[in-house]
Amino acid sequence: MNTYDVIILGGGAAGLMCAATAASRGRKVMVLEQSRRPSPKILVSGGGRCNFTNIYAKPSNYHSSNPGFVNDALARFKPKDFIAIVKKKGIAYHEKKDGQLFCDKSAKEIIDLLVERTQQSGASLLLNQKVQQVYHEKDLFTVQLEDQSYQSSRLVIATGGLSWPQLGASDFGYKIAQQFGMKIVEPSPALVGLNFSPSDLTKFKDLAGIHLTVSASCGAWNMVEDIMITHTGLSGPIMLNASLVWEPGKEIVINWIPEMTVEETYAQLKKDKAAGGRGEFRIWFSERIPRRLADRIAWNAGARGAWAELPDETLMSLAKNIHEYRFVPQDTFGYRVAEVTKGGVDTREFSPQTMESLKVPGLFFIGEVLDITGQLGGFNFQWAWASGWVSGQAV
Ligand SMILES: Cc1cc2nc3c(=O)[nH]c(=O)nc-3n(C[C@H](O)[C@H](O)[C@H](O)COP(=O)(O)OP(=O)(O)OC[C@H]3O[C@@H](n4cnc5c(N)ncnc54)[C@H](O)[C@@H]3O)c2cc1C
């Protein structure tokens, strides 16, 4: 009889955390994972070293249309709780920067840890099991695979988001939510680079490979971090984080030399001009940002020829190009390279204490399938662990 107390769809980060937690409470648990290997995304995460948590994770590191939803789970399962599990297993790790913890050796160690905990707790994990359908009748969920079915009174959807379809990401979780009449916050690629408009493309594409530290803002959001120019757009940690708040049509304002402002640079340029302008500011400028980028910004601002002869409007235009470059992305680099999906199943219809649906008792959604997206830096795994753990306590 394929009957369980709890069936978990998706053997990723959140699903495996939920499985081990629930099974160690004595629940009979089955995890169904479509891939040949458990948690394929962990293997590619953090450049193969898995940035498995962030010691400073807090609710403000997350984006959602229902921001307070994360509070309870993050408070009950903290980064230190996952670190304790990692330490107990003897996995060596280090802090890269800003609280971001990475494995010293390989992300595979985190997968092995999760699988071992799942097995030791007594939960079953079946691979190569692509779930096709879910039925719900008389408080019982029936999960239909190609050639067999499983039943349980508790069903946990941990099927993740749409990013990296090459690793099997699908909209399955959203379809289940819709089947049960739940709302979806429009999903889109996030933690992803942003493409130039055609006119910016001609201005910048041959500078691909240049990287530097800048500041950027988009509406109320702002940050100082590294940026990278690519053949199609702007990437690097600052643009990946910007993609969490950016929406089509919005502009991102970039300051290529964050320690100065338009006014300060304009004053400096005028001083340089008054002193005969033999290019001192230009040297200063190219000492602070890569020479080729400095020249291009000056060119784009129309600052060509002898600097001492440039009109004040051109100097102002140059100062604005340096400190207020208005980048209006054409679109994102897309799901194939996006680290996460922003949007997802609307959390307003779930208990923040347990992740259980308020409309359909016994049905739980956890991890990235929900409309919760963390910033770059280990926050998304922390959400997977926290939502997996609190649901595992409740199923
Ligand atoms: C390249 C890359 C690097 C990343 N690096 C980091 C990082 O360093 N730190 C960090 O915090 N976050 C990182 N992330 C994000 C992180 O991987 C995810 O947020 C996290 O894996 C989400 O966990 P989850 O369990 O909700 O979903 P997933 O890990 O995506 O797991 C969902 C599982 O469900 C399975 N599934 C889907 N549909 C079905 C179905 N119909 N039947 C059966 N199984 C199904 C999938 O195969 C998958 O294994 C990275 C993501 C990518 C793509």
C-alpha cells in the first residue's frame, strides 16, 4: 500500500529539510524527486561551493508582496541552527564576506548531508519520479506518477521556481496552487543580469569583462557592490540584487565613482578648466575607474577634444554620466541563468507558522515556490531550511 502520513513533492533543499524534520517526529514520509540526483540546484550553487546560509539573515533580506510572512519561520530556524547541523557533520566552511558561508570543498557535501539526514530519520526518498497529477478527495491527497500512485493526508509542495529549466525547473508547483484556487504573484527571473537597450549596447558592449565597485539605486533601493559589464548587459552582485526590485520600464541609476557626487565632480571639472585644464581631472578619473570605461563615459558625454575648451554644459553632462548613469534595462538575462524566481504562490493564503494552506487543510507549500525571494548571499537557502523545518514540525 503506497500510503504515507506525509508526501513531499520535490527533493530539493526545502523538501529534504522538511522530510528529515517530519520523519524524526515519527511521521511516515515519502519524498518524490523527478531528477536522477537529489537537489540538483545545490550542486551548482555558490559556484560549486554552496553559499548555504548567511549569518546575518533577517526578514529585510527578503522580497515578497507579503513581507512579514517570513518573520516567524526565520525566527524559529536560524542560520545558527543550520550551521550546527553542518558542524556536526564535520563539513569545513568559511565566511567569504558579509556573513556568506560557503563549503571549503564542495556543494556536494551539503547534498550528502541532507540525504543522510533524510535516510537516518527514516524518510523514503525516490528519485526519477516525475509527479504528473494531484487529486484531493475526502481529506486524502493522491499523487499520480506515470505508472503508480501514492496517498497521504499531508502533502508538501517543494517543487521550487522556474530558474534553470536545464536542471528540470518547472511550473508544476504553480499549477498545483492554481488547481486548488490559490493566487500566484506573477513570477519573473531574479538574481540575474540585466540587458542593455539597443542604444546602450552600442555604447558599452565592447567593454565586456570590465568590473569595478559602484553604487546603484532603483526607487528606494540602493547598494554599493561590484558590477560587471558583459556583451549584452550589466551583471555582477549589484545588478543581481537590483533585479529583485527592478521591473520593466524602471531605471537603475549607477554612480561609477560612489565616493563623489555630481556637484563635487562638476566643481572639480570647473576648477580644472579654470587652471588651464591640461587633463588633470581626466587622469584622476581614469585612476578611479578602468581607463577604457573612463574614456567611454567621457566620449558618451560629448567630452572630446581639449578639456579646457569644453563648455560648462558638457562638464555637467560628464559629471552626470559619471555619477548618474541612467540605465533602463531592456529585460533580464532570463530564467536559464537566473539564480531564483521572484513572485510565486501568494503567501497571504498560508499560515506563516506552519506553511499550511488556510484554504486547503493538509496542503503545505515551502521554499522557492512561494512568493519569497532572498537577496544574493545565502538567504535563499536559509529560507528553504527555515520553511522546510517549520513545515516539518507541523505536517
Ligand atoms: C546557479 C544557482 C546558484 C545558486 N546559488 C545559491 C547560493 O549559493 N545560495 C543560496 O542561498 N541560494 C542559491 N541559489 C538559489 C537556491 O538554489 C534555491 O533558492 C533553492 O534551491 C530553493 O530550494 P527549493 O527546495 O525550494 O527548490 P529546488 O532546490 O529548486 O528544489 C525543487 C525540486 O523539485 C523537483 N521537482 C520539480 N517539479 C517536480 C515534479 N513534477 N515531480 C517531482 N519533483 C519535481 C526539482 O527537480 C527540484 O529538485 C542558487 C540557484 C541557482 C540556480
